[in-house]
Amino acid sequence: MLLSNKVIIITGGGSGMGKAASELFAKEGAKVVIADYQEVYKRPIGKEVAENIQEKGYEARYIETDVSKEDEVKNLINEVINLYGRIDVLYNNASHGYSSPYTMADILNTPLTDWSKILELNLTSIFLCCKYTIPHMLQNGKGSIINCSSINGLVAMPGADAYTAAKGGVISLTRVLASDYGPKNIRVNCICPGAINTPMIAGAIANPEVQKYFQTSTPLGRLGEPEEVAKLALFLASDDSSYLTGAIIPVDGGWTAR
């Protein structure tokens, strides 16, 4: 198994791409910690995912965490260290995008509170998780960090100024962390998903015209599936990617190749 005995934190691990990664990583032998906070679903879906994984004979735990809150991130990291003594992989998957009422607005129509919120959810959360995980990886002498950006970190999304800026920030943060901590044997890479069939874009693709746009503008002619992103994350989490750091990898069906 590719992840045998590795301790892995997956933020946003209760739905979409995070859920797919939680299930796949557990099957590959990891001790999975699902960190999630779901106001939208009004129930602890991360806990449900962890329980389903356990029922299949694999190892997973759920720790309720709002990763945009510093105290909650500190608690998450401390709890994982108390449980397992180390963190091998951090997958910063948690994100908030198309379904947010404050995401789709240009700069003239974006209040400062909305700007701050979208940066907290998509960029500050990654800063906090890295800040409090890296010291433990340094003690362990190695580690792998996987950050989730977006194709909109590579190509601007008109009318989504804060979201595009946040996702671009994730890419830049990935590069500087890879440069800073590569000499310490900590690898940092970034996945940039395109249109993936997840709850986050469910509202958008319910519109036939939007769905048609994604299909016709993507060379592969379809939406991606969460499991396809999870397989790349699996590679980045495993020792098979031992010479890969600072990479910014789109998973977009060729959308950014146009």
C-alpha cells in the first residue's frame, strides 16, 4: 500500500474532493484525520465519512475544525500529535468557492468583510495549517504538504476578484514553502482543480448552459470526478513523488491548455 502507516490530515475531508481523498488514502493504509466544519450541511458529514471508513476496516478519525480559526487549527494539530506522535502528510483541501454568496463579485462590488472572509477560507486557512504542522514535520525530519488551489489561481476568473486572488496566493505560498523547507526534506506541492463534479459547484452546473460551457470549453469534454483529483493527491502524498516539490499541477481536463 502506498501510504502504509502514514498519519495524514485532510482538511475539508467530509465532502467532494476531500471525501474522495479520505476514502482512497485510508484504503492505501493511511491513518486519516478528517478535519471539517460544515455549516452548509447542518450535520457533521466529516464524522459520517470517518465512520464509514472505519466500518470498512480502515483507520480514520474526525476532528471538527474551522481551519480559518487559529485556535481551532492549534487544537487540531495538538490532538493529532497526542494521538499519533507525528504528522506525515498535510492535505490542505478545504475551500469555499462558487456556492458562496460573496464569491462572485468584482472589486467595486466587494465589501471588505466579504474580501476578508474569502481570503480567510481559502488562503489564511492554509497558512495556519502549515504554520502549526511544519514544526512537527521538522522534528520528524520529513513531510509532504499538498495545497489545493484552482485553475482560477492560474487564470483569472472575471467577476470573482477575492476568490481569484486567494487561489493565486495559494500557488505563491506553495512555491515559497517548497523553497524554504525543501532543504529540510519537506515537500510542498499544489493541485489546481478545474470543474470537478462536487457539491461546491452543484448549484452552478444545475444550469444547463453552465454545464454545456464546461463541457465545450474543456478538451476532454466533461467534468472531472473527485476520485480523479484524489489519485493525484495520493501520488503527492506517497514516497513515489519523493523528488517532486514546488509543483503546480492543474487537473482540469485540459482547460488551461487552450
